[in-house]
Amino acid sequence: MTLAVLPVRAQGRALGECLAGGLADHHGGAELLRPWEEVSSPRELLAARFSDFSGWVLIMASGIATRFLSGLPVSKLSDPAVVVIDEGARFAVSLLSGHEGQANALAYQVANLTGAVPVVTTATEALKPLTLGIGCRRGVSAAQIEQAVLRVIPERLSEVREVATIDLKADEPGLLDFCLTHGLPLRIFKAADLQARPFVTQPSAWVTQVTGAAGVCEPCALLASPRGQLIVPKAAYQGVTVAAVEDVWTELGRVDAAGGQP
């Protein structure tokens, strides 16, 4: 996948440089477009080069992106992936070609690079109720992770929407292989995020020493699904820790981790 990163204005340049540099490591290249240096407008630039890339990251408001894209999409089988992120890097929205064009996966990559919240609205993913938080020792295999997961949610792996972990494990081969095998996006949280939101039922002195956080799997799962309820507290098996959170809806929209109204 070759990517284009397009800020709508010069104020988004620093974020664009961060994204182009980070995404280039995962793709065949990522080009930062600078419409403020071009004769054409951002909209004209997008239209002229829309089919030149297999994926676009648009740094702009979703309303602007929608207007810019008007008339360009042809088919979900051939359109490039489009992800929209605001200049404050708060949300990374999979806007076009979520499945076939891999925009859903691209939204997670953008989110993990910036700390934004990935927004995926395709029904196949959005309707799955479970989020897993996973921590592991270095070098554990994908098979070990799968065994640990199946011990805590037997027969429910197909209901998992995403996996969350700490940034120290962002490149852990076994965890990446497990997610790839099961088609699960991996969401990354910085240790500082977990330190600020220490949702743990079993604090770990060893984890605190290594990461600075009191735990990994529980806070990761709960941060990834703030409307969810912890249905499986931290469970350890063969060097892997797993916690599971399930979406729970009420008239007010969500319940907190303890199961009460917020």
C-alpha cells in the first residue's frame, strides 16, 4: 500500500510529517503532500491524484473531507482507503473502503502513531462486543497467546472487536502474529496512559517495575472500551495475561467498569 498524507492547511504540517514518517515503515512509502505550496487547491490536488495511491490520510474535518471526496469514489473494490484525522489528532476515522481497501487497519495505524481514538463504523467490527487487553513476556508465541485467550473466553473469540496492549509490546512478534491470524486490530496505549488510569484488580510489582504502570491487560481493555464492563479480570497463563471487557448498554449509554452508572 502506497500512502498519501494530505493536510488541508499548513498548520497540519507537523502532524503530517509525523504520520508520513511513521506510516512509511509499514507500507511501500508515504508521501506528504503540501497543497499550500501548490498552484492547485487541496481539493483539486486530491481529485487529480486520487487514484495514484492505495490509501489516503486526510488531515482535516470530516465535513471538509466529505465534500472533497464528492464524485471521486467508484467502487469499494477499487477505491483507495481513506482515513480522516483532525488536526488535534483526537480521532482517526475510517471513512472509505474500510474492508476491501484496508482503511480500518489504516485507522488503527494512524491512531497508534498519534494517540488518537480509532473510529471504525463497519458493522462487522462495530457490532462485536468484546475487547481484550493482553500483556505478555518477551518472546511468547502466538499459540501461547491464543491458548491464554481461549481459556478466558472459550467459544467467544469471534466476538472480539480489538486487542489492546502497552506500547512496550507494540512490536511483539507473537502478539502481532496472533492478531494477524484472527484479523484483529491492535490498539496501543502508552505507559503514561495506563499510569493515569490504573484500572487493576491485581496490581503487579513486577509490571510496575518494568513499565511504571500497576498493570497492563485490565487498564488496556478498559481504556479501549470505556463503555464496557470488565467480565474477565486479569488471568495469567504461560507468560500471558488477558482481561476481557464487554460492551454493556443502558439508557444512559454505558456503565462504568464496576458495573454501576457513571
